[in-house]
Amino acid sequence: QVQLVESGGGLVQAGGSLRLSCATSGSRFSIDVMGWYRQVPGKQRELVATITSSGRTNYADSVKGRFTISRDNAKNTVYLQMNSLKSEDTAVYYCNVRSDTVRGLLAYWGQGTLVTVSS
């Protein structure tokens, strides 16, 4: 059974930094894409950043230049370094991993970690 364990959320003042981690275990397949999404109550979950197994990254416009996604393929872990945090970054952040297999696309979500940015 695939498990995603997130850590690193918390309360930070505007302008501060946080680093999220998501460790994955139990997957029988190689993980092609790892990413972070976030959700505010009453709104849809939105993309924050993704990274492929080859290191290609994609960011939401709202976080470009402030957030950096990285991954350790040997540890099946993805990180999100968040700098210059703003109050609008407050959300529950979810880790997502995807594997493209012969049986189709497999996707898994973490339980979410709360990030609160105080102004």
C-alpha cells in the first residue's frame, strides 16, 4: 500500500520561510511526477508545483520565484521550499505522486499539512 507522509507545515509570519517534505513508500512502480497542491476552504485544490523524475519543474504563476520544488529519487521524497511567504499562501498543502504504468495512471495523495501565514 502506497503511503505519503507529509511534514513541515506550521505557522509563520509573512516574509518567512517553510520547507515541506513528503516521503513516499510502498509503491511498486517508479514515480514519474511528484508535486504539491494546496486548498483553501471553499475553493478548489490548485497546483503549486510539480517535478518529473528527470527534474523538470512546473510552477503556478503565484509562487514562481518564491517556491522551489525538489526531489530525492533515491528516497522517493519531494520537498517544497517556500520563501517570502504571503498571507495568501495560507492553505492546506497536499503532496501528490503519479506513476504512468501499463495499467494506466496511478495517483496518490498525502493527508495534507496546514500552512498558516500571519500578516
